[in-house]
Amino acid sequence: MKSVPGRAEFIALLAMLFATIAFSIDAMLPALPQIGAELTPDDINRAQLVVTSFVFGMGVGTFFTGPLSDTFGRKPVILAGIALYIAMSLLAASEESLEMLLMARFFQGLGAAGPRVVALAIVRDLHAGREMARIMSFVMMIFTIFPALAPSLGAVIISVAGWRGIFWAFVVFSAISATWLTLRLPETHPRANRRPFSFAALGAALKELLGHPVVRISIAVQALIFAMLFSMISSIQQIYDISFGQAEHFPLWFGGVAILAASGSVLNAKLVGRLGMRFMVTAMLTAQVGLAGVALLLFSSGAQGALGFGVFLVWQLSVFFQMGLTVGNINAIAMEPVGHIAGLAASVIGAVATVLAVVIAVPNGLMFNGTPIPLAAGIFIEAALALILMRRLARIEDRDA
């Protein structure tokens, strides 16, 4: 049996698997105006559903990929997901209606759930607790750097091959990650530890997870954190274009913010061992309540032009920055009590959080009215609710300590 790659290669491989998600979302952002004009000219806001339909499919697929990996092993499930992802990318490249494109994106998301969830289970197979959070911080650092390149890459592809060419780039990217995984990573879930797939077991795991107050609250917090990100991403291209007239420079601004935001994961890796996961999440949510509140106040007061754009850039940075200090930590908190069902837990936690996040984010995105006000109001509420839940979590953990 081949040995596990060194730490650097292991992190890089996992980051590439996770980056499938970032690439699938962020490379599409520069294409939304063209997709809207070509496929839904009467309601261009609907073009942002190209993003959220993918995320929704990923959330639904997440229910099954973890349990399937507990039955068949981690690698076969990831590779099957990549195969579905590639097939749907090819289908999406030829669709002529928005509805069919959204269907292809949904099933593309189903395929992407394999790399996303099972990669997390692989980390849990090999690490636990704060070490898991530390590994995930480095993975998230690369995951947050990749969006800096994706919109620019998407813009270049669009200029050469149109928006449909982006789907061919997805095919190439996923073929590379599948080859790397096949050649370099051994199976981390031995046959002796595998269990038959059953919907009854999935239901039992869901009952166990939702019956555990720490896990239940952690899932809700994760859903709200993801909702902030999805809300921002859904509206961001229109805000740059319509609100501030920066469509031409969108990939550059977006990329610069993403590069700065990646430092959040580095900071988390350095601090989480000393301060703890709960403290890091609570501190960032507290900061986001304040920043989103200030942004909402300024936008509602008429801040626009250079001032309004500057406020939006700072606030956008804060939303992206907080991901590196919250997602890995809240995931580790949720997974810690349920390591005995790591695959099932990863699936249920990721699925419930993602689906809830999309349900919250889609209406927020569709409320876009030419200003950032609906987005700021939505994220302020999401951050405030998440902070309230984290304080509830603290009381439960302190009581049980």
C-alpha cells in the first residue's frame, strides 16, 4: 500500500479538490451578464441562479457522498463524483435555455459533493480536534486564494471562447485532480471499518447529530456563515457593475480582495491552538455584526461613488476574511463529538448547512435593487443570528465541561 503523501502535498491535493467548488462558482461570475442577456433577458437577476443551483445540488449530494464513502471507500466516491461533474460540464456547455442550464448545474453540484465532503472525511480519518482545524486552515487558505484567479481566468476564457468555454475548463481541471488523487493518495478508510449503505443508517445518523445540541447549533451557525458568503457571491457581480460601474475591473478587484482575505486562514492556523475554535468563530461573528451594520447604515444614508465603493470593498473583504477563521473551526466543533461516524457526519453536517444556506441566500440575492442595501441588511441579520447561536453554544459547552 502506498504511503500518505507528505503534509505539503496532502494539503495541496485536498485544496485542489476543495477548489473545484471555488472554480465552479467564481469563474462563472464574469459570465453572468452574458448568460442573463442570452438566456433570460427579461429578468437578468435570474442569471445568479446559475451560482446557487450549483450550490444547491452540492448540498443535496452531500447527504449521500459521506455514507457512500463509508461503504465503498473514500477514493471511489470522489472519482465517481468527478465523473458526474465532468459529464454535466459537457452538457452545460451545449444548453440553450436557462432552465436546462440550471438543471445541468444542479447535477454538476451533485458531482462536486464527492470531492467536497469526502475530502473532509479523509482529513477526519487522519486527524482530529485542533490538528484537524489546523490542517483545514491551510486547505482553506489555498481555497480562498483560488477565487483570486478564477474570475480573471473566467474572463480570459470568455474573451476567447465565450461563456460556454468555462465549462470545458472545468473538465480539464477536474481531470487533473482525479489523476493526482488516483496516483498519489492511498485509501484512508480500510475495508475493515466500512459499513453497508442504508437509508436507515443515514436517518439514524441524522437523528443522532440533530439530537446532539453542540452539533445541532454548530450546523445552524455554519449554515448562516455559508449564507453570508453565498449572498455576497450571488449579488457581487451586479453590485460591481450596476451599483458602482466597475464591471470592467471586477476580476481584478475581486482577485485582490480574495488574496487579502486568504490571510484569515493563516491567522487562524497560528491562533486556533492558543485561543480555541469557539473563540475564533465568536470573535469574527461579532466583528461582522458591527461591520455589516456600519455598511448598512452608510449605504442607507446614500453613500455611493468612490466612498460607497470603498465601503463595499472593505466590507466584502471582511466577509471573505471571516471564512478562513470560521468555517474550518465550526466544522471541527461539529465533527468532534461524532468521529465514530465521520463519513455520515460530514455528509449530514455539510448537506444541512449548505441547503439551509442556499434557502437563505437565494431570496437575499434576488432582492437586489441596484444598491448594496438588501445584501447588507441580509448579512447583518445572518451574522447576528449566528452570534446569538454561538453564545448559546458557549453556555452548553461550559455547562457540560
